[in-house]
Amino acid sequence: MRTLGYAVLSLLSREDLSGYDLKRWMERPLGYFWSARHSQIYPELARLEEEGFVTHHVVEQRERPDKKVYGITASGREAVREWVTEPPSSQATRDELVLKAYSIWLADPDAAAALFEEQERLHEEQLRHYEEIEVWMQDNWGESPERMDFDRFASYAALRRGIGYERDYAEWCRWVAAKLEERRSV
Amino acid sequence: MRTLGYAVLSLLSREDLSGYDLKRWMERPLGYFWSARHSQIYPELARLEEEGFVTHHVVEQRERPDKKVYGITASGREAVREWVTEPPSSQATRDELVLKAYSIWLADPDAAAALFEEQERLHEEQLRHYEEIEVWMQDNWGESPERMDFDRFASYAALRRGIGYERDYAEWCRWVAAKLEERRSV
DNA sequence: TGTACCATGTAATTGGTTACATGATTAC
DNA sequence: GTAATCATGTAACCAATTACATGGTACA
């Protein structure tokens, strides 16, 4: 099974959704760690239905196009449950900015410092966005993760990874920019 | 141009290499942030040569197969130089373990904790490996990054990202595992 | 005798992005 | 009017992995 299939099943374990709804989840917030375009989602839903992991029924709407609402089957639920505690298939890391850092000696140091300052700003921005979500979760779901509902804890755990990632990434950008500045005077 | 092309040009800016040499660099250490298999590298070299960014000459070897050694051209050097300070093309984040974290409420908490403990171990291991390289660099290239040769600083900067990433990832795994344990008693 | 390494390629398949395609409603 | 959102699909293309293919040398 494709990881995208599990991403879809994971969302459908929480609630029934249309292809369009899934598309929006795959932009945000799920897209923060697993993204997909609608052109990938619609065929994936068809395949999952063929495999018996989801079913759909058409919901007719006034003043809006009709939609297909998908629900997970018992077999689908069993499939995600098995997948979720298995070790992830090791994925090759590909980070273009780190590749640029590795090649930065080819560049003009001022232009290089500017690049890392700008990237720092972008990661700080994303960090602040995640932190706002964290505050919202704490206000609405309670301060302590140990006592949150289990599905909410899961959402919070994923968010925590985003916070750590962006914080550390921004710090690295800041460090690279600072060292590039220092090198000019040494 | 493909990012893989720039990865190859970046390596060839440092020294002349054969396709096989490039393959090994793309396993480690470059593979820590940009990996490729030999089946991608050989066609890429052909394309880069067609585009005039690299040239090759055949080196005949006794007791070993002959090899094609590639060198970067002036036009290739100009191409990397331009690429290196441009902002990276935004890449969709895809982290299967975070997706599993988001879905962890579906699982048995003990099996879930075991998954995150094991992943913590793996990231700690990778961290220790990076830290050994860091010690080697400091011993051989000097303690202060500001005074390293510029190409060595670039290598060190990329390594620093690896260290930060693994340290933070391991910490997150530890946090998830701990919270899962705590939830059992609450 | 078998495994690992050197050395270079192609073919098939999968996963993902971009582009093509259509059409209604709502808000500015 | 026109842009945004709702709603669902297909086609073309690109990037990357896996598998297919060959053959010599070194070493245990």
C-alpha cells in the first residue's frame, strides 16, 4: 500500500470526508507533514474503494455541486491500525538549502548571507504560525498532553514536531548567516 | 535545470570524479542531504555533458575497468554559482513518522511507545555518527568555523544542519514515547 | 567458491507535479 | 464583471526507485 493511502485512511478514521475536503486537509494542517494535490487524491480514493478500504455515497446539494462523501470500512480501519506502529519506510532526505550550504563557498559571501537571513525569516514565520496553533490547542483542549483525548494528543504530537523542526531550522540559518558575516572580518 | 544536476556540479566544483565516485558521494556524505542512485547519476552526467556543463575523458586502468572522469566546465561553474544564492524551490515536507504520530490514537499505546523508542534510538545513532565527523573536522580543519577554508566551512555548515536535525528529532521521539507512557497511568 | 568492490549502463514502474477540462454559486 | 470557492475528474510529464544487465579483480 502507498503511504498516501494511509494518509487518506488516517483522515477518514477521524471523520467522513469528500475528495474536496481531503484536498483541503492535505493543504493544511495535514499538508505540513504529508501533502497531496487533488489530482492524486481522486484516483487514490478510487483505488482505496476498489481495495475495499473505503466506501462512498453521493450527497445531493442545493446551490452547490453534488459530492461524494467517503467513509472508512472495518477493513480500512484494520489496515491503518496495522500500519501505524510499523517502522516508517526509510526515506531519503533531500534538502535543497543544505545542498546550497554545502556549495556556498562558490558564492559571494554577501549574497550567501542574504539567502540565509531570508530563509531564517521564513522559518521563523512558520514557527510563529505553529505556536499560534499550539496556544489554540492548549486553550481549547487543555494544557497537559497526557490528559487530552487520544486523537487530540496525536494532532498535538505532530504539531510539536513542526515546532521543533522550524525552531531548529531557523536557528541553523541564523548560525550560517552569522558565520558568513564573521568570516568577512577575519 | 534539475536539482540533481546542481548536486553533481557542486561535487565536480571540488574535484574531478567518475560516475562511480559520484555514486559513492551520493551515498555518503552528500547523501545525508541529497541522495541519488547510480541509475540516476549516469544519465544525468550525459545530460550535463550535452548541455555543456561538464566534459569527460576516459582513464584506462590496469586490473580495473576503464572509467570516465568528469570535470566541470566554465559554463558549469557559472551555472552553480548562479543557483547557489537563489532561494530553494519550496519542497513539500513528507515525513511518514509524523503521519504515524498523527494517527497514533488508533494504535495500542504500548506498541506506539515501542515505535517511538526505537526511532529515538536510530536518530541518536545517526546523531552520534555526525558528532564523530564533527570532532574529526575540528581536529583536522581547526576549531573555529570562521577561520576554516571556505569550502571546508561549507561542508561543516551542512553537517551542523544534520546534527541539529537528528538531535531535535530524537528529542521529539523521546517526548512522544514519554507522553505515551504517562498516559497509561493517568 | 563466494562475496564485495569497481565500473557503466538501460528498462520498467511508481509517486508526484503541472496542466487541461468543466461548471455552478457567492462575495466584492 | 470577476475573482474565489465548491466540486470532480483526466492527461502529460518529470523525478526517483527498483530491477535488469554485464563483467573483471581482490580477498577471505
